Amino acid sequence: MKHKLAIRKKTIIILSLLLCVTASFAQKVGLVLSGGGARGMAHIGVIKALEEREIPIDYIVGTSIGAIVGGLYAAGYTPEEMEEIFCGQELENILTGKIEDRYYYFFKRQEVNSAWVQLRFDLDSAIFAPYLSLNIVAPYRMDFSFLEYFSKSDYIANYNFDSLLIPFRCIATDVTNGKEVVLDGGSLKDAVRASMTYPIYFSPIRIDGNLMYDGGIVNNFPVDVMCQVPDVDYIIGVKVAAPVKEPTEDNLIATFMNMIVEKEQDQIFCKDGIIIKPDLPDLTITDFNETKQLVQIGYQTMMDSLHVFENKIPRRISSDSLMKKRKEYKQKGREILVGSVKVMGLNPSQSIFMEKIILEKNEIITLEEFKARYFKLIMEDKIKDLYPYLVYDSILNYYEVILHASSIKPFQANFGGYISANAYTTLFLQLQYKYLGLQSIEAGLDAYFGRYYNSLVASTRLDYFKKPTFNQLVKVGYNRWNYFNTYRSFVGSETPSYLIHEEIFFDYGFAFPVANKAKVYGGITVMHTHDKYYQSNVYLKEDNYDVNYFKGTTPYLVFEYNTSDYQYFATEGMFLKIKLNYFEGSEINMPGSTSIVRESSIKNMNWFSTNVYVHKSFPFSKWYSLGLIGQAVWSNLPLFSSYNATKLRSNYFAPTHESNIAYLPTYREPCFLAAGFGNTFKIYKGLQFRLEAYYFQPIISINKNIDYTPSYEKYFKRYAIMAYSSIAYTTKLGPITLNLSWYSHNDPDFIFNLSFGYLIFNNKIF
């Protein structure tokens, strides 16, 4: 019996020793993923190959794009799931900052104007300090995506990166001292966001009070960090970064990157390992169009390299074991339900305002519902640096949203304009005051100065966010169009060579949102219009011009639906506008010396107007988009005392930027149908070629009599055609456009223009 016990003890001891020896040879594998922008998609293929060959990955260290791929893998995402993320629309939205249509809150969309430069200031500022953004792309879309990807892992790992599915580290750069920071705990979302924040392209974020930028600046291939992990026995390093181009006198970016980016090491000195360098095409950091190809290159490169080191890693992890491990990890997570919200960085009134938008009292919402409300907040332009967190409350069993934000300076000055080879050149100035408290208040002054167009409009807007959400808007304004100084805009032989149209108005309006993409607004406008013109193209210096006044009111109601990406040169989305007007007032006509009619007259007038306009763009590919336009207008406009006065108050068809500026009486009628199409060819990033054609069919036409009075012609008696071609390059300030327009039944038929920027009129009555 004693002999058997002795044998059993010896067996146990031997087995224990064997287990210890086996454990000592159960080598831990560390994976190092370099930065490299879009080329980093090859990392996914590398991981995919390692999984297929059952090579274990025990630790991950990444920089920049390597931090994104490594962070996702450490958080439980499979290579297939990562490939789906990077191949889909999601990635493009992150890189461009685009908010999907279903989340875009049209009600808070700012009115488009001709601004180029924006300056924000306080009244106590010593000087006007321009607001210079530290990013080209708004980061809000990316920040929320990272919130979705990593918040559950923050809860599971309790903010300890060693407790993730795979222990993880990533590298960031401290902006203050330019030193490397190894991130091994805290919010995984923050760590990945900091590590991939490419300077200038994305704005930096704060971690522990310090601003952080892309880790690739100081350590783009962090093998040395993996060397410090004591359990790692074998290191697999993957380098995907393109070599930094040699600096030249005319290559500012290459010079800048050479100055700030430290050189990478090409060998692993500390431990046994291998460096994989996939042969990748030369791509920009944001060119993710070749994701599938890059994944395949990474996969094939790793498969071709396995024979070099596979035998050095005897341990294997089966697909079933890895799947089980990943499933068990994810099951520890909690469904994201939001039950409370806290705003930090703003005053109490602003915080209450934002909290009410996110969450109503005693309400619990899903992540998808929170996402819609978060993007609604983004449209509120009185706050900036909005950054979200989700923190799980284990007592109440829901997540709390913590929003970090800051308020903008309340005063803002915008400068810009429109520069044209024709006589349309106009300068633009806007002054605004923006206040956010329990309510949102805006007051502004918009001014345009030029030979062709002058305008001054003062406005106030008050937003109410308690249900029902609505706003009130008051405007007082003056507009003046001097068509005499724009000879090339007169494209009809019967058009007067002297014509000035002026408007003074007071407008009170209100608006209600209709879901996220539409709004209804209405109000009443009190107006006084003043027109001056000669009835004939032949007049003497001593001749007097005709003067025509119209004083009255117009209540109106408008429905707008908008998902277009741009107001002009749209390539996707839809814009629909339905407008109803009732006009009532009196006309005062004072004939000049060129008029056949000599007596002044006063007439009371009233009429209805209905205007329906729709523009739908179909992006068939990344390089081509087709736009369809239709417009239907009905009005029982009475005839004014002169042909010119009647034309000026008629509805008009202006599908292009150029036709909206020019005075084209052929395309002004009280009732008409119009349709057309536009082809947009994207030649290069920001460079477009457009070719458009339109058909204009008046239902009722206004005819000029011999005595310059108007009369109605028969139904559908005339028609007109419009063609437009342009090549435009979009800059940060505005588009540079070279265009050629053709208008039928006009002389001259062709109008050529070279311009920079947009000329967007203030509110106009007619």
C-alpha cells in the first residue's frame, strides 16, 4: 500500500514538472501594428491569416490606424466585422464628418450665405481673434462611432486594458511636450481616438487634462512598447507606413512631416520575432477605397511569411476556442439603455437646455434614440467640442451619458462675397450674436455691398425646445438690385437698359420641425417695393424714368424637405419646397418721359400664388450623379400698369446659380411648368464638371403691348430652353466656377462667367 502511494506521489510530481515545462514553452505572442493611414487595412488581413492558422494573439500594441484595428480586435470584433466597418458607408462618414440623412436635423440648419471667413469674439476682447479650427473634418461622427464600438468593452474591462478580450496598448503624442504616451487604461474610446488623431485633419482630445495627437508622430511602430511586456516571448510586427517623402521647397506637407515624425526602427532587438512589410500601393492616409484589396494583400503576405516563424510558436488556439472565448467576453456586456444625462463644461442654464434635448424626465432610451438626439445637439451651433461618454450605473442598471462641451464666444463676424468676371461682384458682411441658456436666441445683421446688389437685413430668432418645438423669427430689411450696371445680365433685346428694383420689408414668422428632414414655416410680410425703369432702350440724359410702387402685405405658408448635400452643385439627396402666398396691396404708377401712358394711377390689387419646386439627385457612382428638377407655378397675378412692373412681380424659373442672379424676363411668368436634368461628373476631389438642360413652358404668358402695357397671351403659346455647363473646384472658402450658359429667345444667347464664391440673396419678396 505504501509502495503504491509512493508511486502515485512520484507520478504527481512528474506530471507537475511536465506541466511547468510545457507552460514555460507555451509562448505568448505579441502583435505590433504600425500606423500608416488607409494602408493599415492590411492589418485586418494579417489578423485574419493568423486566426486561420490558429496562431494565438496574446497582446496587441498599435499606433494610429494600428490602434483602431488593434482596439477593435481587443474589444471582441472579428476580422470579418472589421472589414465590414471599413468597407461600408460608416467609414466614409467618419472620414468626412458626414451625418446620415436620418439623423440630420434640418430645422436647425443654418441659412447659407456668402461668408468666407469666420471670427468669434467677446465684447471684452482686446482684439478680434479669428476662430481657427484645429481640424479639417468635424469629429462628431467619428466620436459617436467610437462610442458605439468601445463603450461595452469599457464596462466589461472596467477601464483596464489588460482585462479586454486581448490585452492592449496604444500610443499617443502629448501636444504640450511632444512626448510619447503609452495608454494602457481608462476609456478605450479615448485611447484609440487619441492615437489616430492625425494633426490638422482631426481635432485633438484631452486625456487626464492633456491634449493628445496621433501617436505615429513619436512612435509609429511601437515594438519597444511590446518589448516591455514581460509575458511576451515572440513578437510579430506589421509595418504598413509609406516612407515619408523627401522634403522639397514646394512640398510643404512633406517638409512638415519630416520635421515632426520620428524615424521608425526596422528590427526587433529585445526578443525573438519577425517584421512583416506588405507590398502596398501608394495611398493617401484617407483613401480607403481599396480596403478589400489591402486586406487581401495583408492576408497573403502573412500566409507567405508563416513558414519562417510558425514552428517557433508551438501553441495553437482553435477557431472554436477563440469563438467561445469571444462569445463569453461579449456576454459580459450590458445592453446600452440611457437613463440619465450629465453635461459638463457649460453653465447651469445651458446644461439644462442640453439635458432636456437628450432626455425627458423619467425616460429611458435606446442607443439608437440617443444617437438621433445627439446629432440634433450637434446642429446647435452655440456649443462646440461636444464629446460623449457612456458610464454604466450598476445600481440603476442603465447607462449615464456624460457630455463634455464648451460654449462658443457669443459674437461672430463673417466676411465674404462673390467675385465675378461680369458685373455681379459683391462683398458680404454678417454680424451675429448667439446666446444659449434655457432658450436659444440669435440676433444678426446681414449686409451685401456691390454695384449690382445691395442689402441690409436685421433679424432675431428665438427657439423653443419644449414640446412642441418651434421658433419665432423677425426680420427687417432692405434689398436693391441695380440691373443697369450688369449689362451682360440683360439677355433680351426688349429688356430695358435701366432697371432698379428696391424692397423694404418687415417680416414676422414661425417655424415647426417635421421629423428630422423637413420643416413648416409661415408668417406675414409687410412690404414696400419701388421700381425705376425706362420703357425704351433709347432715351436721353434729360429723360425721366418711370416709377412704380407696390405697398401691401403677404401672408405665406411654406413646407420644405431637404436632404441635399449642397444648396448648389448638389450630388445626392432631395430638396422639395411648396410655398403658398396671398398678396394684397396697392400699386402706384408714375410714368416717365419715355412712357406713352402719361397719367399716374393707383390700383388696389390682390392675388394668390402657389409654387412647387423639387430637385432630386441620384448618385449612380462615386464619379457621376444625375439631378432631376421640376417646378410648377400657378398664380392669378393681375396685370400691373406696365409690362416691366408685371414681370418683376411674376414667379421665375432659376435652376442654376447663374440664372438666379441674372434678370431673365423670358423665364418670368405668372403660371408655368418647367423641368430639366443636370449631369455631374466628379473629375477629382473637389473638381466637378456639370452639364444641364431645362425646358420652360409658360401656361399663361405676359405680352408687351406697343404702349408698354402688359396683356395675357393664349395658353401654352411659347416655350423656352436653358442650357448650362460649368467646371467648378470647391475650396474651403467657396467654389471657383467657370461657366457658359445658353438661353433661347434671347440676345445674346450665350453668357460666359468666371466666378469665385456664391451670391446668395437675403430674403426677397419677388
